Amino acid sequence: MHDKRAKRHEVIGALEEAGGVRPGVAREVMQATGIPEAEVYGVGTFYELLKQPAVPRVCTGTSCALRGAGELLARARADGEAVAYSCLGQCDRAPAMLDASLEVVATVPRGPVTPDDPELVVNLGGADDASYAALARAEALGADAVLAEVKSAGLQGRGGAGFPAHIKWAGVRRAAARGDAPCLVVNADEAEPGTFKDREVMLRRPHRLLEGMAIAAHAIGARDVWIYIRGEFRDCHRSVHRALDAADLPLNVTIVEGHGAYICGEETALLESIEGKRGMPRLKPPYPTDRGLFGRPTLIHNVETLACVPAIVQRGGAWFRDQGRTEPGTKLYCISGHVARPGVYELPTGVTLDELVEVAGGYEGTPKAFSPGGASSGFLPMRYRDTPLDFASLVEVGSMLGSAGVVVLNDTVDMAEAARWGQQFFVDETCGQCAPCRIGCSVQQQAIERYVADRDAAHLVNVDDVHEVMVEGSICGLGMTASMPLQTARKHFPEDFS
């Protein structure tokens, strides 16, 4: 059983080395691993970068769509083979594409970040610090004291859910007390349209990420760590590899390459992918803190969450909490779309849209709508421009902060068309495991496609019922939020659906 588990773990790597799912490759991998050919083929075709390797990819996410992705795709196809792609995490460089070797092709450089300020928690603009002084302090304080500071800080997961970090840490420690060796997984599979903050952490402050990772591993008693980096982020892979080679960490660290599946940002789907399987979410319970990677107690954290930990250890939980306005700490806000300077800005948690846009150089044109947290958060009208951009306040107005991928749309945008872009993303990225999501994503996308084509409201007559079934019956958050672009566009912008 252990040998077969190990061989299954090798399947994705073997497919990658073979250049993706080409004719005969599944059989070759079966012969090398002993995993059935059908299972190998099923795994390979689940991941976009393995299913269709070595082809240029043009991003069609919302930010790129606003900046001419359609025209870029047409030009790329005129020059040869090219495919539309859900999101490349280059929203500040829109429109963007990847060449056949997965390197970014864009007409503008990466966007700005908040300038160097040592009083900031993450401080993207500062020089990366490889001294690991916070790790040394954490080891001197001891695991119990570090956990107490994280609890005092009120640190919430920065990956989207906003779950209190200390509860996860304590849960893993309890599970490990039974005798199971705990482990840590870093979720760097950032793929929500509008979101590119973790990309900047990995490129600008990789040692800050690794130090937070090492502190968390120390606090839960873990020696084994996996870092799962999005496959489309080749430059991030190189940056983290270099930092890890330069660091002297008492950990067994494995860097895992993603292969093009947004669903692997869901923590249990990510675990399935590391184990060499299709990235499909698990039913919960058991939760990863109790039974996660390879059945071990597992702490899973997003990049930004871990990047906050060194400052908490160095300056204390109370200091971190006081950096926020409505909720603890600062937040890395991504902003793109119709603003002058798309980029990543570190501000107190709870700033408003207008405050964020002011830092980003102001609006382009007359603002009409915004997504506060990527495609999953849907759209809000500008009457919510003074709502705090935090976890609780946005839920109260029927949206969510998510990963803080803010996208601004001005009054040149038809919100029915914007909803179509969002629904296309979800139909492309559903894993297909559960019927409410698999069927619902297709139904919603087809409905808005037909509506945009002829403006016949009869096409939308069932979308509310489908949305309700998806929310109630989907296994994971993707299906529960996949109708948000269409639902919120219809709710807040009825004039575009009349």
C-alpha cells in the first residue's frame, strides 16, 4: 500500500517530464509506476498545462478582458496556435499571455507596490531580509508563546476564507499529540481573477515567506513542508528556489509545481494534487488539521498569511492587531481594471474602495462597478464605495473580501458582458466532481451567453433556481460562489438586463 501511494505521487511528475498527455504517454507512465493507464490519463487530462502543453495562452480574465484580451487572442491565433485561458495572475499587466514555454508576454511591466516602509507588516517595497531573526526569536520563545502571539494578533487566513490562523495551529497540535507526525503545506496556487498579491510576495520577499513558514512549522512541531506554487508562475518558482537554496532551514522542503487548475487553490484539492491525483475537493470532515496530506495532521496556509507571521513574532500580536482599522493587521490589496496604477498596495484592513483607488492613482473614466474579491465576490455598484474592504463588512452587503482581488469597471462596460466573462471562468474551472456545480456552471454560462447574443430575458428565467441548488449542494466553495457574477450583475445593474 505504501509503495503504491508513493508511485501515485510520481504520476504528475512523470507526465510533466514526458511533455504532457501525448499519445502513448499514459501507457509509459503506467509501466513506470504501476498505476492503471486509465487513472494516469484521467490525472493528466485534469490539468490544463498537461492536457495541452507547449501552446501560447491568452488570459481572458476580467481585467484582461477590459484591456483588449479578445483582440490579443485574435492576433495570437492569426500568428499560429493559441488558446484562451481563464486567468494568468497578471491582472496588473493586462492584457497578458504566456508563450509556449510558460513565460509571461505582456506590453507593460508588473504594477507598483507600496513603497518601503518598515512599519508595514509585509512591506513588499522593502529589501528582503535573509537574517531569519524572527525565526530565532520564535525558537527562543517556544511554540506555546508563538501560538499565543498569533492568537493575540487575530491573524485571519489571507487566502480567502478569513479563518482564524491560531485555531488551525492548535488543531494540528492536538492531532499531532496522538502520535501522528504533522506537516505544513504552503498554498501558493494563486489563480483567482484579479488576484496577484502572492506573486509579488514570492518575487519580492521570498525570505519573508520562508521565515513565516519555518516559524509555523516550529510552532506545530513539523519537519516536512510542501510549497505548492502555481505552474503559470515560472518567475515565482525561480525566486523561491533561489531563496530556499540560500536559507539554512532545519526542514525537509519540497516545492511542488501546479499544472493549471484553479480548483487546487481549495485546500483539500491541493492535497489531492500533491498526492498525485486529480485535484478534486474532499468531503469534510475529516479536516486537514486532523487528517490531511498522506493522512497526516496538516497545516495549510496561503502565502500572505505566512508572510505576516515574522512581524507578529518580532513585534507582538497586539502590535499587529493595531495595524488594522476594522479588523486586525494590514492587508495586501490587489487592484486592477479601470484605475491608473494597477498594483498591490498594503493598507490597514478595512480601508474603502475610494481610499484604495486614490493610492492606485485614481479612477479611469466614471466608475460603475467593482469586484472586491475576485470573480467569486461578484460585482457591487459604486454606492458601496465607502464599505470597509474587510471580511465581515462585505458579507453584510452580499459579497466577500476573498483574496482581495479588487477589479474596477467604469461606465463603458456592459454588466451583462462582464457577467459572461465571470461565468466563463467558472465553467472552465469547475472540477466536475459534484453535479450541482458541474451542471450548474454550464447552465449559467449558457444562459448568459444566449442572453448577450439576443437580449431575450427568457434565457435567464431559471438562473435563480440553479444558483440556489449550487449553493446548497456543492461540495466546495467554488460551486457555492460560481453564480455570483451573474446573480450580482442582475441584482445591482438591472438596466443592463432590461
